[in-house]
Amino acid sequence: ATFHPRRGMLADLCDAARLGEHLDNLDGFIRPVNIQDDDITEENKDVNKFFACLNNMTKHVMAGLTSLDKLDEVIRMAEVIAGGEEELRSNPIISFITCVFKSPLQMVDDTTQKCIEVVRRGMPLVISASPQGGSTAPIKEDGTVAQINAEILCGIALSQLINPGAPVIYGSVPTRAGLDDLADSYGVPEFNHYNVDCVQMARFYGLPCYSTAGVADVKVPGIQATVEKLFSHIVIALSGAQYIHYAFGLLDKTATFCPVQAVLDDTHIGWVKSLLRAPKVDEAEVATSLEQIRQVMATSNKLFVRYIRPKLRSGEVTLPYPFEGDKAKDEVLIRAHERMQELLQRPVEHITPEISETIFREVPGILPRLNTYREG
């Protein structure tokens, strides 16, 4: 297969959400496609990107805000879908991200104001910082972590001064500078060092941590992408981060979303979740295992094979790699592409006609082609 990067479109974001709805290990959805259609402007980008996601999936949707003026319209959209203002606050179906600081240690007027207004409205917010070790932060982890911790805590302190108890998350997105071009580098060991340290700092303060893993520096899916992604998936997951973002489908240092890669990531993250699952060990399990050993030792073949099936059905045993070929050649990308096509053909639960009509009536700027029930 040949992969060609291209400009992200609204239809691509809809497909990404449809795909995400059917990825078993995707727990929440961060908008992965920067929509750049000719009829998308700064004035209508927010309402269209949120509606495209919410109309194609039932999972939680998180995104940044392009224009502060559109915050209330996005929230109104979510309130209509959730069933009201109180229903949205008690069970938020959306949340926001603001990067309050331009590293090193400089608050940005635009994003700081977005932070203030989101917090005033009581919506969940990730207060993130993204210093780059080696350029906008010291390359050694102690320096980078000291700086990013100060930046995030300043944003959190601001949020609590505005609205005590506001639901905010410690958003750590440290990267390391590429030694050839100073671009963000996610596939290097220092990236993991920075992020593990940030998880520890968030734990120290008793804050939920939004951490980073699963980004490949390479531009196309394949062996290098898998190695770079799994390297951070495993390490950051083991560190105890509550929320791991950037995990699905991102290549080229987050510049590219690849749906085939997202399908691969879903399987790999499922394996990481299996790795993290606590073993079930209690008196009943021990007694069952001892009885199995007694029974097997009384047989001629001395095999435990017949006891596997119940554990397979319960999900306690990991299934074989689903993209494996005939073992003589690598067919992973071909099979992942077939899986992607199959998932995209599955139906999704769109917003109901009544709710959709209310949204299009009350929230200006949503493009008519996103109306699932439009005649003609």
C-alpha cells in the first residue's frame, strides 16, 4: 500500500469519528483531523468540528477551541444532545483543551482567556503545556519537568481562583527537540522520561493526569511507527496516567491522522490494557487451579487445553494477533486496511432527527451537508 498525506477535510473527520465509534479500546475521542475545507472558516470551524464528531459517535469528544466567540454555541449544541444544562454538567459529553502557556513560562492572552471562560461555565478542561526539551525547555528531564509543572500548576491555580472546584486536568505534553530540525520528537526515550515524570508530579498533587503516548515520528504506518508507538504506550500506561491522548492513528509528529494506523493502534492498545489488567487471584481461583492440576495429572496427555475455552469467552486470555498473515510474509497493513473498511461500513448512532433539527435551528454556522436528514 502507498500512503499519501493530504489536507484534512470535514468528511475525513466524520470518518475518523465513525471509525472511533467501533474501535473497542478507544475510550474517548480527541479530534484528530484539522478540517481545512474551503468553506470552513475561523468563525464556523468549532461548531462544525464538534458536530461532525458528536453526530458520528457516542463516545466523549474533546477538542480545542479555535474562536472564543463560539464557546457558548458549542456548549449549547452539547446541552441539546445531552438533554439540558444540568444533564450536560452532570455527564459531560464534551470537554476542552487549552494550552495556556507559551514555553518558557509565558501566558498567552488568547488561550488564557479561553481557559477563563471555559472554567466560568463549569465545563471540563485540560490545562496543558507543551515545552520542547532542548529548545523551549532544558533538555534534561529535571529542568523540563520543573518548568512544565510550574506552567500547568499556574493554569490550574488560575482556574480555581475563577471557579473553585472547577473540573480541570493536569495536561502534560512535553516533547524533545529533534536534533536535526528542532521539530517535536515523540519516538525518543527522553519523551517517555518527561511524561513519566509528569505523571508522578500529577500524582503528588492529587490531580488527574492527561498524558501523551502513541505518536510516531515517521510519516507512514509500518514497523517504525509500531515500535515508536508501543514504546510510549507501554511505558506511559504503566506509569499510571489516567488519560492518555494522541494514542490513536497519529503519525508524522501528530501532523497526520492515518485511519489504518488507528486500527492497528486499537489492537496494540488492547494488548497494553491486557498487560495492565490485575490478575484475578482469590481463594476460589486458587482452588479451581489446584483441581485442574489434579485432574490433568490423572490423564495420559498431561495437557490443560480443555480449560482454555471458558477463559477465552470471558476475555481473560488474549486472542492471536488479528492482522497476521500466513506467517511467510507480512500482510499486516493489508489486513488492517481491510479491517478499517469493514468498520467504516458499520452503522453508527446518529443524533436523532428532532435533536438535529433543534441544533441546526439554534446553533448557526453548521454546514448543511452535515445534516444527516437533509432532503435531497
